[in-house]
Amino acid sequence: MLTVYNTLTKRKEEFKPIVPSNVKMYMCGPTVYNYFHIGNGRSFVSADIIRRYFEYKGYNVKFVMNLTDIDDKIIKKAGEEKVETNKVTQKYIDAFMEDIAKLKVKKADIYPKATEHIEEIIKMIKTLEEKGLAYNVNGNVFYNVKMFNGYGKLSGKNIEDLESGARIEINEEKNSPLDFALWKKAKEGEPQWESPWGNGRPGWHIECSAMSCKHLGETFDIHAGGNDLIFPHHENEIAQSEGANDKPFVNYWLHFGFLNINDEKMSKSLGNFFTARDILKVYPAEAIRLLFTQTNYGGPLNFSEELLQSAKKGLEKLDNLKSKIDEAMKVEDSNQGVEFGFDKFYAAFEKAMDDDFNTPQAVAVVFDFVRECNKTIAETEKPGYKFYHLVKEFLTRTAEGVLGIMDFNTKESSGASLEKDLIEFLITLRLDAKKNKNYALADKIRNELNALGVELQDSKEKTTYKKIEAN
RNA sequence: GGCGCUGUAGCCAAGUGGUUUAAGGCGAAGGUCUGCAAAACCUUUAUUCGUGGGUCCGAAUCCCACCGGCGCCUCCA
């Protein structure tokens, strides 16, 4: 039984999709005015793993992620760079797609853009206006929060507390400070669209209501996003969608914990962030994902060089087994394999993931599995092709397929063939030296290669090498 | 002030009433293997889960109090 923690009910619940074996999932995507930081990356990876696990379980998943391509920050950026807003958004959409691919995040089925759904947005605002849930003041249209019964049910807030909170700027056009903009009146020189209320552009929250409705229906299974979107963004989405459609909006709300720096939220406004692309220049996606998966998606995670290093070290254990598998499958005979209890590892992995996507537990299962495999390989003369095949299959389905912490497709020694030939020549030289008990020369070759970033590993039959970071 | 999250070994972290005399990763120490290494494997590294009470046959897990950290309440994953 798959359970998920639902922010709406503050409980773990059994997951039951609306249509059996189908999952309709929406996630709030980026506002494309900048490169996303590794904290945003954590959310994308968390959602990716959830989506992949549903697919592992055999669900047919429709995954939609919006791209916010019109808002204040984009307009500001375009103004600074003296270009059209779509120049800015296109640049960062391209960058987003590149970075997400490097992080090994699977592409969404659809990436709807706000500017391409103006018609749907206007239609929804009109419905809200007709129902008395929205009001127009001089071309600005606001949502009338007090008219929506149940405002605050997601975030656990009530209207009175919020109103006395007094951190909301005073806007004379609003009936209540809590009311939020559905449609913003055009300012000169800014992007604008025609509407029943005059030229303008959509507010931030309405795009998610309009686009999720169009692509996933009035009620869908899962809506995900960072913790900081619970209020007001997701609360407002509920008000809009349920107000307009008179149907439950979303069955399960999932929220992701922040990535912290020194126990402080990583954020653009605090300036304490690293872009995902910069981190990816130094660390492989698998190491970053291993770090993320070693803690539950809902809690905070401190981000530091030290933790990334330790994740990277952990990754080596997986990669070493991978190399062993690849080597062995080249030479082992087919159809034979020692006994190995694969089933219990699959069961343990699924039990962990079924429990609200408990990836730390799932990762522990993978490491247990790796240790057992290494043990079997060490203790068995010839484990057999079939054994290696099944080991690879397990890791491909779990560590690679769901968690994304391994990659069996990357070629190991992808160096130029001259380089490869030279290394192999040196290994041959060294083996000769070893035969002649000339250990000084043998060690010299090994040390020199090591300093160049090539690590040699002797085994009984042969010497293999792998590339490491040069010191 | 309101709402929510959180405090487990040197570090990160799972576990939320008995199968846990507390997973997994990193680090550290010893060992097996090796000419020596590396890798791999084995052993050791929390009588204890922020502190103090309480409930229970039984608590890291439930309740109360206290102390500490963080977030949201304004754009933010």
C-alpha cells in the first residue's frame, strides 16, 4: 500500500488515484528570469523521484510543470537588459531545460506557459467574477477572499489572524488586504493582453489554476511544490479553482523541505545560493541526488561542500560495483548464476518507497544490496552471467530508474583511444616489472598514474584502472 | 503574535509504542586479501535518542513542561 503525507490533512494517507493506475500530477515550475539554484533543484529532484516511483509501480503518469513566463521579476530583468521579456524568458527556459537534464530529472509531459494560456486565464477570472468571488477596480481584478468558504484550509490559517498579521502592504483598491490580484492593469511599456477589464496581464496565482485545469482536469491527484508555496500560492490556487469549478481541486498536496545553508533557507533574496549549473560543474548529478535522497523530502537539508563530498564518496561504492558488473558480463558464461535473494531486496525497496517515498530507507536497501553482492562476488569462484545480469537489473530499476543515483549508460573509460592505449601500455610495463619483482618501478608507475588521475587496481587475473580526480 | 517543522553516534541521517539490546552513508580504529597498495569483505565506533516529569507490562516513539534551531504569515522550491 502506497502512502503519502498530505499537507491538506496533515496525515499520511493511502494513495488512491481518481482513475485506477493513472496519476495526474502537477508541480509548480520556475519563474524563468534567472538560473535556478540547487535548492530549487532539490524540489525538482524530489518530484522527479516521486514521479519515477509511480512509474516503477506501473502507473501511467501525466506530469505537468508550468513555466511562469510573465511577472514582475521578468519585466524588471528585461528592463535592466533593455530587451523584450520573451528574450529573457526564452534564455532561461533553455537554461532550465539544460540544467534539469544534467540533474537527470525526467522531462515533464507538458510545460505549459502562462503567456500561452491567457484565454483560459481570462475565462476563469470571468467565471469567478460572475460568481461574486472577484471584483474589478479600475481594471485591476481581485479575488474576494472572504467570499470563499474554506480559505486557509491548506495552510492552517484563518482570515482573522491573517488580517491582524499586518505584514501585507496596504492597497486602497482592495476590500481586504488578503485579496490578491487575478488580473493586473497594464502599465505603459509592459507586456499586455486584451481582456474584458481592459488591457493587462494575469496575476501570479491564476495561471496554475487555469493551466492545471486545462491539462489535468478540474480535479486531479497530486499537486507538489516547495514548502514556501503553501501560503499564499497554493491556498490561492484552491480558492480560484474550487471557487470557479465547484469541485475539489487536488486530492493530495505534497510539499518539499528547503535546502539550507548554515541552517538558513537558501534563497535568491538572501543571496546565499549556488546555481544548480555551477554545482553540476563540480559534482556529478548522481552525487547531488544521493545527497538529496539520504534525507526525507519533506524536511530541511543542510547543504555544504562537506556533505557533497561524503555523498560523492558513497557514490564510489556504487560505481565500483557497476564497473565490476560491466567487466564480468563481458567474460562470464550465460545462463548460470549463483543463488541470491533478489526478491527480498525488491520487497524492502518497495516497502521503503511505499511509505511516503522514504528514500533514505530505500537508499539503505540499495547499499545493503551492494554489500551482499560484493560479498557474493568475493566468495564465489564464478558467480555467473545470470547473477550479474540480475544484479544489474535490480540496480537499473531501483538505484538508476527510481532514485537516479546510478547511470549504467555512461561509458566508463570514455577517454580518447590514444590515452587508453597509453594507459594500457603502462599497465603492461608494470605487470612485467612486478613479475621481475621490480617493485620500485611498479610502484613508480602506479604513483605517477595516480597523480595524473588514473587509479590502478590489481586483482589476481588482471589490473584495471579508473579515472579519479587528479591531485 | 498565529500556524507549521525540527533536536538521534565525530558529521549527515532513518526509525514515531514491543520483530530496534536504534538502519544506511561519510569519517575513525583494527583485521582478511596484497610484494606493498587500492577495491572488497569482517570487526569496533549511541546501554542511548535536547532536558525534566508523567502514562503504560513496555517509549527515541504517546502526554505535559522547559530549553534550543528553522520556516511560513510579503516575492520565494
